[in-house]
Amino acid sequence: MTLQRRQWIQRTAAAAVASALPRWAWLKAAPAAENLFALGVASGDPAPDGVVLWTRLLAPPGTPLPAQTVHWELAHDEGFQRIVQKGQATAAPELGHSVHVEVRGLEPGRWYHYRFMLGQASSATGRTCTAPHLQALPSRLRVAFASCQRWEHGHYAAWRHVCNDQPDLVLFLGDYIYEYATPKNTEGLARTHALRYATTLADYRDRYALHKSDPALQAAHATCPWAVTWDDHEVQNDYAGDRNGQGDGAAFQAQRTAAWQAFYENMPLRASALADAQFDKLQLYRRLPWGRLAQLHLLDDRQHRALQACRRPGSTSAGTVRPADCAELADPARSLLGAAQEQWLDAGLAADARADHTRWSVLAQQTLFSPRRYPSGLVATDGWDGYPAARARLLQSVQRHSPRNTVLLGGDIHQNYVCNVHGAGTGDPPVVASEFCGTSISSRSGTTQDKVDAVARHNPHVLLARCDERGYGLADITPQQWVTTLRVVDDPLDPQSNASTLARFVVEDRKPGPQRA
């Protein structure tokens, strides 16, 4: 690198603030190859007055690409006859030639079109929107939520159907990429790739380029703004916190830092996510208000968590334990979110409840929140079941502040779960929230429906549990009710697969608990 990291991060943060430039002042840009925009466009984290616009230049293999000046336009129409703002940003090699433009000064609750240009080349056109005014009560919000899109396990037909559903926002809840090489046994895989197991910055950049080459995923990014968080496979399976990964601690920390940098480079995140100049931290937990209709609390359950209870040193996965054999499981000091994020979330739920400010408090996080008690008595340690004291604290926060409606969204387990969320305590605690944990876009579940049915019978709060289908969730939110539609593809091995509705559930205003529609 030719610049110190702190210098180029500061430079990138400054470049992210959009500055309008008259067309006649544009400098002639080099080169004009169409494939420079081969990874598509995206937008994210909509606010009432602005949104992030993203692209990443992709040079031909083996061709060094110096820093480029990329121009952008934002318009009311897709023909770009009514330009609202325009400007330029630097695509620097130190940040993988990614561009993060933070457009400000826009009207709340409005749709726009955007594109990027370099020389004679132009990107695909994206469509994005701003959030409503903070005091507005919109009549409707449509959110698609999804996670887990392992390349080899399936095509991304689900994203084609997300585009057809025309959401206002996509919530991506983790495992955007997988770090694995293609398995030696390729039988039954939808497709393969030639990339090695990812450990370096170049490896992770290549992995994002692979995933973003998929046309259905590109189309979904261009359809509406996204709000993203991560899970483990953006770095390494079942990693936890700072140095808790496979292999040597220092080597893992270097791998994790490289992976986090690549995540920032490839996601439509604001410069405020850059909490540390060395990429030792990213500020991913944050709030996105949608007027007074919904407050979206995006959580990060990887960066700040304690190591999984009784995890064996050097193990490749967190595994399961018997509570009687693992006293560490019940340690009240252990947290999935970390103390600072727990306090931040508690304050956010208190604010949602104050003066009945927010209709729907949405906790968008990585995995299944509700207990999943196995008939064998084993407890899975990587999710909320592995951090029971932390889950109890969050439930107590919900009960103490009592937001008008609380809904939890999750992913990670490659299965559809719909649950009543009961309050903390013994006996028969009341239902205090609703949970929808979505299946994967393409990743296999690794279990059978017979086993899942046995789990559901053992957990009366589980209203639906299915492991045999891939897809996404669609939430239609109004002031009066929340409707979740679970959409599944017919065949994940077919890129043109049709999709159908697995189930639909309704949550009525002030009545926690999903009801099958």
C-alpha cells in the first residue's frame, strides 16, 4: 500500500460525503471498459434525508488498476432527465476500488434512481428510496429478510422473486459469503468455483466478487436499499469475538481483520461503520427508523460475543453440550452481544416505548432467539441457547420497557421457524414478542424434517419449523398489523425456479404472538 491505513480511511470517509460537481467540470476519466462495473450497484441504510450509494470497480484479472474518479448521478426518473444530485468519488485500490457515496439533502419517503459512470462506461441503474420523516406514520412498509447464500449449494432464484415482490427494504442478516473452497465431492451441488479457502484480503475480495457476479443477486441490490449485518461465514465458521477462531490467535486476528475490511468494501455501509482505522472493529449495530411505523435495531452477535461455552480449543465448530456437564453455560457474565450493545439495545427499547413513539420495534439479528430444546437434552452453543443469561436479560428489557410491538427476525440455521416469544421467568410467562427466523437463500440445512418435527413437538412455543426449503421472508408492516409471508423456491438447483408461499402469519397491533393466516 502506498498510503498509511489511517490516511486512506480518512480520505474515504471524506469522499463518502457527496459533493455536487457541474457536468462541465468533470475530468476525463480512464479507462472505459464496460466490465469495470461487472459487480453491479447497491444502496443502503436509508435515512429521511439520504442514502448510501455503492459500487466496486472490477479490473480484468492480472491488470493493475490505479485509483479512478467515478462519477455518479441521482435522479427522479430512470432516464436521468431530472437529475437531483451528481458528483464524483474516488475508487481507490486500498479499498478494493469500492465506492461509498453518502448522498444527503434528499426528500424523505421518496424513490430515486442512480448510476455510476467512468469514461464512456456506465453502470446498471439502481433504484433506492429514503426513509419517511421521523414523525411520519407511513401506511405501509414491505421488508424482505434473508440470509445464508452458499454459492455451491444453490442458485439465487430466490432473489429473482424478491425483485418481483418489490420490497421497500431488504434486511440481510448474515452469511453473505462462505469462506470454504468447493468440496472435493461435487455430487448434488448447483455449481462450483475454483477459489481456495479464504484467509487473506485478496481471498475475501475474490469471494465477494464471485457472489456479486450472480445476476439475480445484482438485480436484488438494484431494486431497493439494503441494510446488512454479518454472521460467522463472512470470516470463519463459528468464530467468536476478537481472537476466538481456529488456529493461531495472531493468524486468526489477521484473517478476521482482512475479512472485515472486505465486508466493508463490498457492502453499502456508511463511513461511520469504520470505527477503527485498522479494521480491528466495525460499528455494525445501529438503528434505522422508518418514521413512527418501525424502528429497526440491527444487531451484531459476532464481534462482541464471549467464546461459546465449553468449546474445545482448536475445534472447527461450536457444537453442543449437556448443561449438567458445562457449568460455563449458565455463567451470567457471558454475553452474545457484549455489555455495550446490550445497554444500547436496552436504551433503544426504552425510547421506542416512550410516549408510544414506535408501532413496531424490530430486532434484526443473526440467528434463532427462542429456545430450541432438543429431545436428547443437548444444547447448541453457537446461538442464543448457548447464552441463556444474555437472552434472559434481553427478555427482561422487553418486559420492563414494554414497547408497543416487538418482533425478532433471524437467520443462520437454514430453517424456517415461527415462534411465540415468552417473557423471562419460570412457570408460564406471557408471550411478549413474535419471532420469524428465516431459512437460507441457498445453503443446505444439514438436518432432516423428521428431526425438526421432533424438536417442534418438544417446544410448544414453536408454531412452525421447516428445514427442507430455501427462500426468504417477506414482512408487510402497517400500523394495524404485521404479516409475514414465508416464500420458498421449488428447486434451489434451478436458477429459473418458481417460488411459492410456505405459510403466512399475522401479528396484530398490541397482541404479541403470530397467528397463522
